[in-house]
Amino acid sequence: MEQTQYLIVGSSHAALEAITAIRMHDGEGSITLVTRDPHLPYSPTVLPYVVSGRSAPDNIALRDAAFFEQNRVGYRPGVAVTRLDTTRKVAELADGSAIGYAKVVLATGASPAIPPIPGLDQVSYHVLRTLDDATRLREAMQRSRQAVVLGAGLVGMHAAENLVKAGANVTIVEMGPHLTSGYFDQTAAGLIEQAFVENGAKIRTRSRVVGLAPEGGEIVVALEGGDTLRADLLLVATGVRPELDYLDGSGVATDRGILVDDTMRTNVEGVWAAGDCAQARSFYGDEPVMNAILPDATVQGRIAGMAMAGDPGLKPYAGGVPLNTYHFFGRHAISVGSSAVPEGAQERVRFDPASGRHLKLIMKDGRLLGIYGVNEFFDAGVMAQLIQRRTDLSAVQDRLFEQPLTVGRELMSQIWR
């Protein structure tokens, strides 16, 4: 049986950052990466651009084969871990082989959450989480004339825009009260909805799909209340969740994801987790949350790698801060931080219906808790740092509200000196 000092399970941002962090401190320990994806590492965030044709599948790799050679990493693509035996410290793989490890980081990401809709297993539908999903959707999109998208999160909205631009009649069906409800407030969601409607899409919020059936080469989508839709392309984009079945019997504690501490360590010796599969502390409280965003995956992967290698420069995880950027029909929306307005906090909002510009700040005791904007320019990374550093903005909060981009960068140029 193959043995390795460090086993990396997964191949996107968290996994790659873990490798880099390990090699910064340990240049000799053996590293093996196994991933169920058959392709070179890529970011799930690029998949909408593969669907649109803006990015070619051959040009999206985060790392090439030379990266693994230079870092002396055994690279095993296209093979999933099916069971983790933490007592023997062995990972069993789908091809029947096994790898013994001293330390392992689980960076297995998440998979589409498939809703229990009657008839879904009887029709052909698409999801969008892997490169193969993206190429299949792009091919089908070229033939579609009547598409239905289930779910109005960012994945569904990106795909819906691509379908609109390809000439399809698109209907977005969302159970919630407005689009992108997990990311933006009602005003911002209204601006996003307006852009889609102006470009020909139909929006059905507060709508539940109660049945699906094939009929005459199309799919009949039955909605609660009796309405029906017809589609030649159905995209299910109702969220994602980690696949945790391979941890059955491992003793690794899970909730919605794999529970970790501030060094990304699980409750089991020798096991860490990072990225979209990890459930770590929120910045706003001790309750563990899923914060499936690229910046957090990068930070968590780096922390896990440093902890595994025993790097004395390790700094504990500061807690998850939500951060999302979304471009749609030539416009943009950004959300950073908490959307809750706790007791004692102030909410400052400005909105210009004519230009479609919207900005909201949530402040407490002179410190930023959250910032949201549509067609307002500010640096999301800078704002996240101001939140995490708990920077006192009392003296500049009026200017920050008027000029968030300029003032944010001024502040960070001073703080980072």
C-alpha cells in the first residue's frame, strides 16, 4: 500500500493552498493529492464563463502538471476517496487502491443539492458544478429555445443570463421572496430582477415546483397552484452541499459540513478540512457556519497546510466573512459581511432609481459589519479586511458612505504600511 506524509483530498483552491503552505515549511515530506475530478485543477467560479464561451476549457487550469512535479506531489486525478479509515489512517479509493497517510486535509468541496421533486428522476436535467457540467450545458444551450432554471442563487442567475444571451426564452423559478436572497437585500434583488426582465427573462418568485414529467420531447414543469411551464432545457441550481458519505464510521464530526477549529483541525487526530466542505467559526460569533466562497477556501487551505506542517507562523482563522461579487448584463453587485442589523447598529442606505445605484452600510460602534452595493464601486477585499480588523471608522464613516472605493483604499494603504 502506498504511504504518504501528507494526503490532500480535492484539487481546487483550498487543496492547492495547503500544498503551497506545506512546502513553505516542509520541503521533504511526501505529498499525495487525490481528486475525483479528471481535469487539472480549476475554480468553480470560472464555470459560468465556460458556459458563455468567454473561457475555453483548456485555458482555465489553476495549476499545470509542472506545479505538481516542482513541488514533488503525487497527483492522482479522476479517483474519489470512498472511505476514510481514521483508526488505520488509510484512505480507500474508488479504483480499489488505498493510501496510508500521517496527516490528511479534506478539501472535497461541495456537490449540487438535488431537491426531492416528484418526476425529477424521469427527465433530463443539468447542474453546474464541474467542468464537465459546464461543457454539457454549453452544448445544450446552443439548441435551447425554452429553458427553465430552478433556483435564483448566483449559479442559477449566471446560467440564466447565458441562456438569455443565447436566444432562449428563460423562466427563473425561485421558492424565496426575491432573487439572490442569500446574497443581496430586496432593493438590490429588485435591480437584478429588473435587468433580467428588461432582457426578456421571466421571473417566478415564491413558486414551488411540485412535479416534472417528460412530454413530447419537452419537460412539463408543474408549479404549486396549478400553473405549468414547458422547457427543452432544465437547469437545477438549488444550492450545493458537501458529500460526506465517505466519512461514515470515521469518527469525524459533521453537521452541515465537516466541523473544524480555528486551525482547520477536525475532532480526529491527523485530520483537517478546508474550503466548501468545512464548517468553521463565523466572524460574527462562535457558531460554525458554511462560508463557501473562494477567498475563505484560500485562507482555510493555507491555515490547514501550515498547521499540518507545524509552521510556527500560523495565525488562527479569524472567522468567516461572506463576500460575493456578481456581474450581470453589464452591471455589478457586491455584498460583503453580515446582512443582520444587530441591536445598537445603524443602517445607512442610499438609492438612486434613475441610475440604478444602491449602497447600504451596516455600522456598529464606528465599525463596519456589512456593505452591499449595486452599480457602486468599492473593493470587496478591502471591505472584508476592514471588517475583520475591526477598524474604527468613526472619523471617516460619512466619507466612506459617499466614496467607499476611494476611502477604503486610503484606509488600507495606511493600515498595511
